[in-house]
Amino acid sequence: MKLHGQAARTIWLNADGWSVGVIDQTRLPHELVKVTLTSMADAAHAIKSMQVRGAPLIGATAAYGLALALRDDASDTALADAIAHLAEQRPTAVNLRWALEDVRQVVQPLAQEARAAAAYSRALMICDEDAEMCRRIGLHGLELIRAISARKSGAPVNILTHCNAGWLACVDWGTATSPIYHAHDAGIAVHVFVDETRPRNQGASLTAFELLQHGVPHTLIVDNAGGHLMQTGEVDLVIVGTDRVTACGDVANKIGTYLKALAAHDNGVPFYVAMPHTTIDWSIDNGADIPIEERSGDEVLRMQGRSADGSIAAFDIAAPGTRARNPGFDVTPARLVTGFITERGVCRATRDGLLSLYPERREAAA
């Protein structure tokens, strides 16, 4: 996707051939800061502090973090310790553990002196594979937008998003935004309603930023405006991303997604979830079994912004002594999801729907 008019990814191997570059997303949209990761500890901090975030990007960062760890110590003990440490940084997104296990399977049979290079190679492949899966998600989702555009005789298709499931959450293209970018690039008129997405404002700070960079028309709205816009017929389609999907189609995503799904269901607005197969957790049937990350209440009590003098600071927004709860995710039941947009196509949000696209899982799911 485009960053200041140039093609860009969210994570890359630096020219030295071993350190890893990422965009510090906690500084957006006010500053574009690139961070160099030189150790597993750097990668773990980037994941925990949300310098990188979004399930696919967390997985890619963890893969490179494991490579950095093996560069220092490639023993079996170090491998196990690095995987355990990286895995505990964010408990909800399943891509994190998927990527770590994927790299482990590649490197564990190898001699210690070969492990680091193999881990780097696999991490790069994970990044390339994620970008390609997101591109294909966009092509399948494009057809949904194209059909709505035809029904509206070419009038803009109004799409509502929640949080950031864009290229900043992935390696490239994004999940929920990929169909939007493909439609825009194909000349289809689209307009995006961007939820601000409290408490970290990742819609306002990230989704709006990247849509602006790519030239996609959009309007920022407060989280609670989405239901009203659906009631008044101003939303044609909702597309969100996800951090984990169960084998039966329940969806864990940024807190507030469930309320958008309820509003969409009540108003007959199609509600789609875009995801690569790496986000499906085939070991869980019920969304209630997904661990929900509880983050610091400071994210609720404080907001970051640019002051009148141009400086960037965090501001208290509640009275001193106020307590806050901060669950990072909620679970949307499959019954509220119109369908999934994946790299293999679009399916119903059911076990059979998922298995229709991933038949190789039938034996395991039986």
C-alpha cells in the first residue's frame, strides 16, 4: 500500500540482513517513526506495547523475534524459552502462536548452527504469504462491493469499519480494508465510515491515516454513531477484521465489534469478517473459550493527541481517582455474522461454511 505516495510494508528486514524494521504505530498519525528491532526483547516489547498490532502483523513480528533470539542462542532451551516469552505478550490473537509454532517446526530438526538462517527465511516467507493472502481477500471482497455498487447504479458504496484491520495491522493490503482498496483502485466509488475505536483510537489514528494516504474517501465517526447511521440507511456494508475465529464461526475482535454486529443485524446490514486462515483457531468451538486480554485502565483514562503548540502529549480525560476497566476484545456470535471473506473465497459463518473452504480440516474436525 502507499505511504507518502510510495509502496510500503509494515515490517521489513534491514539492509544489514539481520535487524528488523517496523513502524511505531503508537506514534501515528502525528509522527512517522521507524523502529529497529535487534533482539527478541525488542520484538516482545513491540508486540506488548502495541508498536506493532493486528493479528497478522503480530505473527510476523513474532517470527522475526524468534529469528533474532536464535541468532544469539540456538539451543533447544533457548528456542523453547523464546517461544514461551513471545507467546505470552498478547493472549487473544491466535496468529502469534501460529507463527511461533510454524517457525519452530522448521528449525527444531536442524543443527543449531543452521537454525537462525532458517528462521529468518521462514519469517520472510510468512510476511510474503500474509501479503498475498490479504491481496486475495481483497479480490474476493471486491465482488461484494461491486454487486452493491451495481444495485446503487454506481453511487458510492458506504462501508463501516471498526478499529484497524488495514495494512497497518498486516504486512500489506490489510484484511477488512483490502476489498476497499481493491474497489477504489478498480474505479468503484466507495466511502468509509471509520469508527474512532476507543480506547486507543486505532480507527482515528490508524485507519483514517492509511485511507488518507491511499486516497480513499472516508469520514471519522464516534463509536456510538454506527447504529444511528445504519438506522438511517447510510451504511451499505460492514467489514471488520478479527484476532481469532473459532471452528464454529464465533469472532473475537476489538472491543465494540459485538455492538456493531447487533446494530447491523437489527437493520439488515450485511456484516462480514475478513481474515486469513491463520486467524482460525480450529481447537476452539465456543467463543466463550477465547481468552480476552485485559489491558491497563490508563488507556481508557488518558488520550494522546497534538496540542495547539504542535507538541504531542497524553492527556487525562477523567477525574483523578477514577477507576477504569479495559477489556481489549469482545466476542461476536456466529449467528450475527453474514459471512467470512478469506483468501479462498467467501463462506457462511458456520463450521460447515469454514470447512467448505478448508476441506483439509474435515478429518481433524470430525
